[in-house]
Amino acid sequence: MKVMHYHLGKDGGAERFFVHLVNALARKGVEQTAVIRPKRSWRKNIDGVCEIIESNFRNLSPDRLLLPLKVMSMAKQEKPDALMSWATRPSRLMPAYKGCIKISRLGDYPTKLDYFKNTDILVCNTPGIGDHVRALGWTHGVEVISNFTNTQRIAPVARAEMGTPQDVPLVMSMGRFVKRKGFHTLVDAVASLPGVHLWLAGDGEERESLEAQVVALGLRDRVRFIGWKDDTRPYVSAADVFVMPSSHEPLGNVILEAWAQNKPVVSSKSEGPMWFMQDGENGLLAEIGEADSFAASIQRLLDDEALSRHVAEGGYKTLMDQFSEEAVAGAYMELFKRKP
């Protein structure tokens, strides 16, 4: 089986899942080619299992005109079983090729459908996204196939590496530092919890603002910015509680990653978590943008060891039942066999 991917993302949860799926399909013997941006930090994680073509596909670059011609030529020459674009912008690369199924995978809510003029099937990673594209007027195929993550348990990093005492309560979160990720709310929540420390993994346009907030609240001794990490699992494993504070989150890959390390999770009541989380069973749900709600949920887990253990075990069970590699990769394999 042969698949061509078009992926022009940068760094984040969608890119981590792309790496997971490419490797899972390679383990199933799928021959793959991927068009990606140059100099991606995660390129090394698919190098060797996938042929890689680098392109910016920017409006003012020659690739804006040449790359669509190149991918059409490649499709005609290679005759793949499936073409797969990742998100909206790469879907503009989808050639009008008639020889195989053409799939656009969506991890967020598109605002319009004209990106997908050459797409046969939209794969949505939550039912809500599927409902949304139908409401926009999509009349072709829709499939809901969610994400999976690496479920290997990893030993925790030494807290001393981050200048954090071993015996303090530790909260962890990660993602791109943009407003919708809600990290400002989490910092406010931690400020109201004396003695609680926070690790934030990631980077982005809001970093300077977050650092200023930490200083203004007198939290420099309790908050650590640990940057982007190729492997966040040792850091998640070192925490007592994982928090996902986004105001908008179509799925929430980071929750799956925390569950894989058997960590109790506090999440905002955003779109994805409201689909697969049950308050008190596999995590605790807090009100979007309300620091007091997050602080109360974090404190509950820190104070109640039995509850913390119960929701961590419930999260791991949800991960294995609903988001396993075998189920997700198998669903894509079946989709690749379809005819246009």
C-alpha cells in the first residue's frame, strides 16, 4: 500500500500525531511520501520510514506555483492508494487526481469548505467537527477517526533538573503559547495555590506575556518554562497533576499523553474533552477561563489521593479503549482501500 501526505504544520499536537501515524502505518508496511515544511524539529522522527519533500508553499515563493504541479506529477507516476492532506491549507495542494481516494484530515473546525474542492472524504478527529462540516454544507464522505499516542510508561525526569524541590506539589501543562491555550488562566490558578509548582512545556507568541505575568504574581520560584522538548513524557511523568486549560480544543492530544503516563488530568470544558471526558471518572472538568475553578479542581486532586488515583486509572482505560494505535491505524488502512 502506498500513501502520499501533504502536511504543512509547524510544531504542536497535530504534528506529534502526524509522526505517530506515519510510524504506525510504516509498521504495517505502508510506503509513504510526505510534503512538509523545511527544518521541522520532528522531521528526524519520520526520516527513514517516509520519503520527505520539503516546501514552504508560501504565496510569494516559486513553490506556490510549482508544488501543485509536482504533486500531481508524483501522483500520476507513483499511483498511490491514497492522498492525504492534513488540515485546511495543505488541502489546497490536493491534486484533481482520479486514481485513488483523496482524504483531508481535520483536527479543528474549518470556517469554509473551498479548501476541499478535490477531497473525497473528510476525516474528523471528533464527532463535533464532523457535525460542523455537514452544517457548512459538506455533502461528500465524513469519517470520525480520532488520535492515539505512545502509551509506553517513561521514568520521570529528576525535578532538580528544573530547579524544583522533590517534595512539592507539581502541576504540568504543555502546548503552543497562544491565547486560546489558556496558560494565563492556569498561571492565575497556581498563584492562588500556595506551595504548588508549575512546569510549562512549549513556546510561542505569548511567552513574553506569560513570563511577565509570572513575575508580576511573584511566582518566579514556582513556575518553570521548560521550552519545546522532543519527548515530553519524562516531564509529564514527574508531575502530580496535568492540566489542559484551553478555551478552544477540538480534541486535546496532551490529555491522551498525560493519561499514557497514568496522570490525573484537569481539563477545561472545551469541545474535545467534553466528548471523551466524564467529570470525576477519568478526570476533572473546570470552567473555561475561570482560574478559581481550575484551582479548586487541582486542589481536590492534590488533597484526595484516592480520587487522583481513580481518575488517572479511568483516563488510562479510556485511552486504551478509545484511542489505541491498532484501532486508529486500522481505520485509516481500511479507508485507504476505498475507491474514489
